[in-house]
Amino acid sequence: MRALTDRDPGSLFHRLYAKAPFPSSDRMSTLTSIAAHCHHLTIQIGEPPRNRRNKSGLSKLITRWKRGPTSTTTRKSSTTTLQAMRPHPNPAHLVDRRLWTYLFQHFTHFKTLTLRIHGNPAWPGCTPIESTLITLRLALERAQVHTLRTLTLSPIHITGILHFRWSPFGAFVEPPSSATSARLWQSLTSLTLHLRNPTHTGQLSFAQAIMATKILQDYLRSFSPTLRHFQFIWLDAEGPSPLLLSDEAGMDTQRLLSWPVLEEFRFGNITAPYRTLLQLRSRAPRVKVVKALRSTHRNDVVMEAPLTEDAWIDVDVAEVWKRRGGADTRASSIYSREGGCGSSSGSSGVSRIEPLFFSRVGKVLRAR
């Protein structure tokens, strides 16, 4: 360790971890003195729940993206919902924003930003967690960070995405400059999104479920022209494929997402994985690497620690096309239930879970 630090004194600070809101301005001088050495910054927002495991039962299985409101669910329009969520100015947030902006200006070499956001997976409105996300987004934009290339949001919830969106994609609080904002976010080449399924809670109205899908599609659209690496996993319950969101209920008028420069796609816990793979050629024609998350690394495991390569199975898309419609092959399946029947399903009634089968060496054999 001593030899390492003698050769590169800043190596101890290549990875830094922080909490938001900003703990104390008294530590600012210490942070700014080591910030230039940081390459990977992780910020935790909110506290993780003590018990992440589902208290599941049949009562939690029936929520779907297409499902309408039950008798116990208040019907709300999407317009009213969004208006109620608008954040109110808070002097403490303004101070916090200045501190984060000043700090980010000293991160002159950091390439990777990871946000671990422990918010309410349903529809909580603008809580302190969402306000903190707005603060961090504006601070990054005002600091004019030029080196950031990789963004990881793990975990994040749907209203977290809503408040972390950047202009002109419906951002809360306008950025200092739309050109500066676009330059920051569209310089990203890698996005990892581990999203908590909002419908799993059973608390969303039909209008909110549709709005959640639109929010997700708009957010992905803001990155899709420039992303080269994209990883997407649903937490808590299965959800629709990020490449097929236009097939969901209420999305008839939405434009299809295209991924013109995407080279690597990793997915987990999505419905219709087989149909997603068949659409890759038209939606993301340059994809060369496709990986599926192993069933042993779903939900809690993803939320507790970063994923290693052992968590992924290589998918041969060409083999999927070649073998579609053939006889069943003895192999394991990453999704073993048909749409609407699984005990962990929180998926859309539009999408069906179409099993993918893998050989023991991790290559796709066929899909039925």
C-alpha cells in the first residue's frame, strides 16, 4: 500500500463516496483538495430500507402496467398529478446547490457518477429525496463538468427519474443554459438504470401508470442518440422492455425509440425478452454485445452491491433468429412463467413473458 501511494499519491482517492444532502460545509476544503484525483464518484441519497425483501403474496401479484384503478385507488389525471409534484423554492436547497456546484467544479477528472437513490417506489410527490436530485442535476450543469461519460442510477424510482430529467425533456427548474445542459448529458456514452417497478406497490392509478411509462420513455429518449452502452434492470417485479415501451397501454401516440450508436445492451427482469431481441436489429442496428441477467442476481442482490461479470449470460441474437420456431431444447430459462401468471409479476398486460432458453455454457439456444 505504501509503495502504491508513493508512486501515485492520489490513487487512494480514485473512488470517493458521499451522501446527499450535503453533510457539512466544514468539510468542503478537504473534499476539494482530493477531488481532482477522483475518477469514480458515488453519492447516496436517502437511507436504504431495513428489509428490502418482498412481503409478497397473491395480493401483491395482480398489479399490471395496463391494469386500471381499483375501487380503493383514487383516480387522478396526469396533469393534476404533475402539478402537485412541482417543487417549491427552499433556501436550504439553494445553499446546498452552491456547495455541490463548487465541489463538482473541482472534479476535473471524474468519469463515472453513481447515484444510489432510496426513494418511495410508488408516487410520493416531491419529497426531500426528489429535491436533492434536482439540486444535484443543476449543480452538475452549472459546474460544466466535461469529463463525465458514465452514469449509474441504482436503485432509482420513477419520480426520481421525473425530477432528474434534464431540459428540454420536461425538467423541473430550468438549467442555467440549455446548450450547457445538452452538452453534459449527451456526452454520456454509458447509462445503467436499475429501476424500482412503481406498479408493484399497488398504489398507482391507471393515469399514473401510463404517466410512469411516458416518463421513462422520455428520459431514455434524451440519451438514446448518443449511448453506446445501456444496462437496464427492473427491481421488485418484472416490467416492460425499455426497447418496447411504445407497445404499452396508453403509448399509441408515442414515437418509437431508436438507438443508432448503441453497441452493448444488458437487461434483466423484463417482460417479452424474446420479442426484444427480435426487435434489436431495427431499434439498435449496431448492437454487438447482448447480455441477460441471471435469475440468481435479481432484486435484492442488485440493490445491495454492484454486479460483476458472473451475473450475466451472453446472448447470441443471431442464434435466436436462426432457431425461432424450432423444437424445444432441454435448457434453463431466465423467465419461466407466462405473462400474468408469475408470482413476482408487476408487468403489463400488453407484454407477454416469452421464455429465453440458455445452454449451460451461457449461449441462447432457442425461444419458444
